[in-house]
Amino acid sequence: MNHYQRLKDIREDRDLTQKDIASVLGIQQTHYSKYELGKQKMGIDKYIILAKYYNISIDYLAGIVDTPRKLK
């Protein structure tokens, strides 16, 4: 699975909008949309914020592993 598809799937599984997540990241919705479309790479700082917000590991968010792990 592409990392950007994973970002979208996780967000939708939690019934959140792009605007909700953009607010968490402190960016505009249009900017976040580019992450989910794979048009722009997301920095590690944003992955850290999302990992904490979703309480899942960065390797799962980034599409490296297929099994989510909760943060300790």
C-alpha cells in the first residue's frame, strides 16, 4: 500500500475530514490534500504529530509495515 493511501485510510477509518487533520498539523486543508494524493512528501515532524494523534507507529503510517502498533 502506498504511504499516502494509508494516510487517507486511517483518517477515514476515524471519520475525520482532511480539514480536521490539517488543523492538527497546523496547515491548510489544501496542503494536507497533497499529502494524501502523493503529490507532496510529508516531513518527519508531521509523521510524529500524526503518530501521536492516532496513537500508532510511524512505520505503519509510512506504509513500511502492514500491522499497526500502538505507541507505548
